[in-house]
Amino acid sequence: MEARDARMNVPSDYEAGYARGRAIDADLASRYVAHTTIGDPDADQLTDALAELGPEESRQILQRAMDAEDPRDLRELPPVVRDFFEEIAVPPDWVDQSAYTPGIRMFHRNSRLILGAMVGGTLVEGFSTSISKSFFITGRVRDQGVRRLRQNNRHMIEIFLPGGMERGGDGWKLSVRIRLVHSQVRRLLSASDDWDHAAWGVPISAAHVGYAITAFSARLLKHMRSLGAVFNDEERASFMQVWRYSGYLMGIPETILYHDEEEALRLFEIGTICEPPPDIEAISMASSLVNSAPLIIDIDEPAERQRLAKYVFTISRALIGSALADQLRYPKSPTFGVLAWFRLQERYHRIAAKVFPKRVQESSFSRFTSLLDASGYDEGGITYSLPDHAHAEESSRW
């Protein structure tokens, strides 16, 4: 391991954190930091080839590839496209679609808490890393936050629908779409003067996507439980496996992709230690996320929007802890009893559903439709257009 470390090209912003991480778990810290200089070779080769064809032809080719129901449907596509989609069409041996049912059931049973746990905890923690630089520079959340967050919500819903992770399911397609968007943004940023490769490594690196998927899965479970979600061991293990397969489709190499919840939490812990402290980009991203939350659910009246954002800041501080909240320059607020009161309200809703069983079906429907309202559904279906400029305000709609 020492010889391997001697040859590692450690981005300068990671040097201090890497030393701390190695003191705790040398192997995992080495793997994490090594992946900050790795992108996604297969997807990057594909987007490089598509860039030569122009936006409209690329979109049409990706549409045909995504919608292919038979391997023979790929024959007339460019070889690099055919090879890419033939490779990902075959799931790894560890994928078991039949085992996803408990996780799907748990997701929808607790769907009322998902958005709060995601926006107030998971996304904020994810963007506290240097991945915030990619999103800040492009403006994907800063300037187009509501649309991007709704797209994120839609992906989450689709992977937790029955059949969603099968080839041809929208969860499968959206996971692959995210992979290609990440690759395209990486290509654009790599050619931009805004990106400091020596300090930051590769834009949207394998390390950052691997870290993000631990937040979306294991950390989301933790935040859901803190808000009062109820689930058993079978459901939480199933939930983790749905996200694991989505992460695989998003291009995370298995050298940095977790196997189970315990491993995901360990990767999150060591990755957090290796990351540099949150800087201005992370602070800006966290503020954008929280302030976008009211708009996601169509609250745009200024006073009501400000009131809800203040409430989200309070819940978020309680979820992520005051140390990180202070680093992200959250407004000061007490956290004692905040989550306990939230859980009490959630318990009241569950009891009311049992006392008034006729409301259960209506409640389940309203919870699901609330998730749909907060999601980015395009009337024309999933679009496979890719960004064509590093800065969102100068890019075509995608």
C-alpha cells in the first residue's frame, strides 16, 4: 500500500484530509482519494463521440439506444454507442430485481418524509464536499435549482417503482441519463479555465459519485429514521440494493461502490474526512437547496416561502448537526427537541390513519401525488438532450 500511495497523484486540496483519513482507514482513504482523479472512461468515450455529431443527432441516437427493447435494435447505431449500451444492458451477478420489493414498499410507505430527509439532510451533506464546485460553476442548482431538484426527485421516484430498474424502466433510463449528463459536464468543465485540476482532481469524479450514492442510500435512511420513518431490516437492506444498482448504472466503478449499508456508512465517514472543509461553493449550494425547497412544492408567496425556508433550515441543522451547519453558515437556531417534536407529529399521523382506516387509501394517494408534484415530469417524456455549455445560463435546455 505504501508503494501505491507514493505513486498516487493527490489533488492539493485533499492532502490534509487524506493524511487524516489514512490514519483511520489507510485502504479506504487511498481508494477514495485515488478515485478523485478518475472519471468514467466508458461514458466519457461515448460523450466525446456524440459531441462530434451535434446536439440533435446525439439526442436522437440516445433516444433510440435508451428505448431499444432488443439488442438487434442497436445494430445500426455507432459502434461506441452500441458497445456502451450492450455492456450496461446485462446486470451484474449481484443484481436481484425480486429483492427490491421490500425497499419499494418501505419507500412509498414513508414517502411523506422522503423530501424533508433528502433536502434537509442528504443533499446538503452531499454538496458539502468538493462536488459543489462542479454544480456551482455550471449553475445547475444555483440558477436552475427548482428544475434540477425536481429532476432529482423524479429519478428517486422512478427507481422505487415496481419494474423501474429493469431494462426499459424509467428508473433504469434516468440512472443512465444521469451518468451521461455527468460525463458531458465533466467534458465541458475539463476544457474550461474555471476548473483547477491540480487542486480538485476530475470534475464529478468517481469518488464524488460514489460518495453521493452513500448519502442517497445509507444517510437517507438515517435521516428518514430521525424524522420518524418506520422500517425493518429486510426493507432497509432492500432499499440499499436499489440504490446500489442505480449507482452502478450511474457509472460508479465497483472499486468505490458499496456492498451494504455498513460499508456505505464507512465510505461516507472516510470520504468526509478526506474532503476539504466546505468552502464558498458548498455554502452557496446549501443555501440554494434550502431556499429552493418551498418553490419545489409551488410555494412562491414571499412571506410563506421565507417562513418555510426558516423551518427547513431548523430541521436541516438538527439532521446534519450544528458543526456542519455552522460551517455552511446556517442561521443560528436551537435544535433541542426539534426532531422529537417532528417524530411526535409523524406518530400522530400514523395513529390517525389506524383510527380512521377509511383515510388510509386517500392518505397514501395524497402522499404519492405530493411526491409527483415535487418531481420534474416533462410532458414529452424523458429528454436525452445533453448540456452544450459549461454554464447553465448559456446552455440549451436539457
